Amino acid sequence: MQSTQLQPVPMLDFRRDYTPLRDEILAAITQVCDSQRFILGPEVAGFEAAAAQACHTAHAVGCASGTDALWLCLAALEIDAPTQAVITTPFSFFATVSSILRAGAKPLLADIDPLTFNLSPDATANLLRNHPAAAVMPVHLYGQSADMDAFTALAETHSVHIVEDAAQAFGATWNGHPAGSLGTIAAFSFYPTKNLSAFGDAGLVTTNNDTLAERATMLRAHGMRKRYFHDEVGWNSRLDTLQAAVLEVKLRHVTAGNRRRGELACLYHQHFTAAALNAPTGTHDTANGIVLPWVDPRAHHVFHQYVIRAPRRDDLRAHLTTLGIGTEIYYPQPLHLQKSLASLGYKVGDFPHAERAAQEVLALPMYPGLREDEVETVVEAIRRFYQ
């Protein structure tokens, strides 16, 4: 870069993605306001139908959040007793494990694949040999699908359900099949930072199973099939009509946004390579430089986050912060070491790949409105730190 003074780069700028869609979104909101139908209005059904089509599933059930979507998946499957175990990853957002506890089931953790950061099928298989489970919950972390070939095989061998935590992966695919259609049932989050985002909290359950879809629909509305007649103790987890209207507009643009994220990821790769900062492809060892995201050839990665492994991660982050360059750590402490989950009985050293990832990962700015010169600035700032 020609200038020695680097310009700030925000980690995320909602306004850049909102401005081109402003008129469409405001028109959709106005229509809801004019109708005065705010709870499960027609826009909810419209968004659910469009989302099901996008995910190649028979059903999509809107709900109040991605956390609720995970709980609804388990509740619909009737995985709700301490004798029923759900295997998942220690390297994810808290809701992955808390939803299992909320459902009343027992979380069992297995380590991650150090290349993708996703739940390791081998570690899961080893756990299943001695610990029967009702379900496995792989997380499509950062926007890349877990190894669904392996997990589908495990499901058949061990007669377990696959519950996809697809919170970060709307539009991702595995062997050409969309996230949300790869397991028994799946959960999405539309938190404002997501690739497909609401103007607040919102979530979605997708499935090809008629019975599970009907149960999720019933459970999201206090367990009612008929108004004021409660067949089960459900929850109030309805998707607001206003959020559905916003989501239906944004759904029309998510493919283009994901495509742009892919282009930006390629640009990051080019600049890191040109600066000779990165370790060889296919390694997870930072001894030879920054480890760039590895994409499984069977997967279409939608880059919800662009996450590197960095030597001296915390010092690098402090350096970038002084330059006004946004970063984030997803996640600084694995779930098995969280204070609130101490009762699960895990300790330091139980999941070494997850623990090492927590010490090395750093998310760089990544959103469709990010400019190419800003990608160059981020990489240049990192080059200056390591020079």
C-alpha cells in the first residue's frame, strides 16, 4: 500500500447492507403495520414457504430465535430426559449446549476437526462406541457444513438422529444439498449478524418429516393445536410478523450476499499469499504462519465469518485494535470450560483441538458491504505486525 497511514476497517457495518434494501424493507414493514396482523400473520407463512424452498425441505417453522429453534428440534424429537444423550461440539456458541440442557437431555462432547473447526466424526464415533446417544448435533461453524457424509453413516450405524445446528450456515451446501436438509431436523438463527438476518431475534426449524414439523409448530405456541387447548407444555416462541416480512425481503438477496462473501474470502487468500504470511494449505499449525480457512471440496462455504489461526493471536488483535481494525474471537473459551457448565464434569485437556483453537482463532471483517481496499488494509496491518 502506498500510504503509511492505514484507515480504520469496521468488523461489521449494518448500514452498508441495509441501504440498498431500504425501500424494499420499509415497504414490507409498512404492509404489516397497515394490516395490523403482528402475530403469525401471512408474512410468516410466506417466509416459511420461501425458506423451505431455499433449503430444499418440505417444512420450515419460524420461531423466536436460533436458541429456541435448537430446543424445538429436540423437543419435537422428544429428546427430553437425562437418560437421553446428545453428542455435540465444545467449540460453538453457548446455545448449542444450553439448548440440550433446556430440553432436559444430557450433553456429551467430542473434539473438533482442527482443519474445519467442526465436530469431528472420528471423535463422535469413538464416543458412540461406549456412550449410546439419541442424537448427534453437528454445528456448521462459520458457514461451512460439517462432514455430513460421515455423520449420515454414523446415524445409520448407531440409529441416532442428526440435528443440524445451522445457525451460521444459511445457503451453505454439502455435496450440493443445502444446510437444513442434511439431517433429521435443523435449526437456523437470524440474529442481526447472520448472513440472513432479522431486525432482532428470529429463528427457523427445517425438516422433511411431517410429524416433526407439526410438533414444532404446536410447541412454539404453548403446545396448542386448537386455540386454548394445550396438548403439551410448549413455549411462546412464535416468529413476529414484522421479522418475517424483513426476512422474506432479505431472503431474496442472501444468495448474492453469500456469493460476495466468497469473493472476499478469495481476495483475503490472495493478499495473504502475496504477503507470504500464510502457512501451507491443509495444515492447522501456526508455526509456519497464519492458517487460512480450509474449505472441504464437498462443501460450499458461505463465510459467515472469515476466521484465521494466528500466532500470538492476542497481541495481533491488540495491534489491529489500535489501528481501528475490527476483529472478534469466536470463541475464547470452549464450552466444556465454561463456569456454568462445570456440572458436565469436563476439565482442561479433555478436548485439545478445541482448546488450541480457542487460543488461536481470530475473525476478520467479513460482510457483503466490505470493500476490496479494506481487505487489503486488513492484510497490510497484519503484515506490519509480523514483519
